[in-house]
Amino acid sequence: MAVDARRIAVLGAGKIGAALISGLLSSGWRQPSELIASVRRDERREELAREFGIAVTLSNAEAVAGAGVVVIAVKPQDLEGLLGEIAPLLSPEQTVLSIAAAVSTTAIERHLVEPVPVVRAMPNTPAVVHEGIAGISPGAHAAPEHLALAEDVLAHLGSVVHVPERWMDAITAVSGSGPAYFALLAEAMIEAGILLGLSREISTQLVVQTMLGTAKQLRDEGLHPVELREMVTSPGGTTIAAIRELERAGVRAAFLNAIQAAMDRSRELAAGDSL
């Protein structure tokens, strides 16, 4: 079958896959007729078809046929079975974009029959509200134009950075796991507000909006975190008293150690990859 460069197949339309479909359609970058998704269950097939007006199938082979870009959005444990289905159908005219965590381009390429361009990506969960960030790396057969195409696709979920694949474990540790760190911090701050007498509703609103506003300041004004911290920290004031306690508790070192541990675990998972 001839390959349609504008056709995108999303294999495994879970939260990230569905977010990608939503972003591609809401931006107008692709029309419903140019997208197809594959899922495992009839109920999910009907749900996606109704929500987005796209073709949805239970057959991965049907989804891959003629697609210029094949997005692999299944769980890592399901990837080997998926590749067994689609590998004989893929051609060098197609681009495979994998967002399966901790699976290298080499592991994927081992299953492919032809020298198909593979791009690996590590997005994070804010992608579901189109405010994520993804690191992308090329496989052995991916040229700059394949990377550019993958970036165009992922840009509809947020920002994209190009990194050597050896950095992917660090990307996973910093931004892939990052939302959990911020959620834990938010949880602690909300509980502190409740301890100080605020209602849970008000404390949550204060913390979430403060996190959002701070992130926007850092991004939109190009501030270094040290600059922003110093803007808020008056001599002898409340903020410096709080920061002293955080430093006494070793919070900075705890974050360094935690993110290192996440990277080490990502490397362990990648080393144990049995694809």
C-alpha cells in the first residue's frame, strides 16, 4: 500500500495517545480523516470514534497500513507483541515514533524487517493538557527530516527538546517523573495550609495557583530560579525563615538524591529490556 505522508496512526490510544489525537485535531494540523487509532476493546473504540470522529480499529495492522507516521503509545510490556504484528508491514517510507518508556530505539529496530526510521520520545503527563515536554532521540535510520516530523507531531502536546539517546534516562528522571515530585510538594504545602487553619479547598487553590504562576514566571520572563527566589526573599523576612528550615532539613540534597535514584532505576529497566 502507498504511504500517505499526512496519515498518522496512533497505536494504543490511552491518556497520552488520546491527548495527542486531541492536540493534532484541535490545532487543525490534521483532519479526522487523516488519523487512525488502534485499541484493544470495543467500548474504547466506540468512545474514541464518537469523541474525535476518527477511524478507530482493533487491528494494529489495519492502523499501520499506509500511515506516514506510526506512533507507538502502548505500555512497554505490550510492545514486543505489537512489534511482532506490525514489523513485517513497516517500510522505510514510514516513521515510527515510540513513546514507550525505557525502550531504546535499538531494541525496537531489532524487530523490524527493513531499515525503518525510529524516533524515541519521552513525554510527561502534562501532555494531557497540552502543557507537557518531551525529549526526542533518533534511531540508527532516522535522519533530520524524521526528527523534524516527530517534533511537529509532539509539539501538539507541549514543548520538545532534542537529546542524544544516552540522556533519555536523565530526561525520564527529571521531566518524566517530575510531575510526581511537584504533586508531592503540592500535597505537603496543602497539608501545611490546613495545619495553619485554612480550609482544604482554599489551601489547595492557593498552592496550585502559586505553582502555576511561578512556573509561568520562570518560563515567560526567562528568570533563573535563583532570581525569582531572591525577589521573594526579603532580609529578615518570612521567606528566608522558611528557606532556612528547608535547607536544615536537606531538601535540596534530597531532590538531588531522588532524581539520581530515578535515573538509576530507568537505566536498570532499560538494561533489563527483553525485547
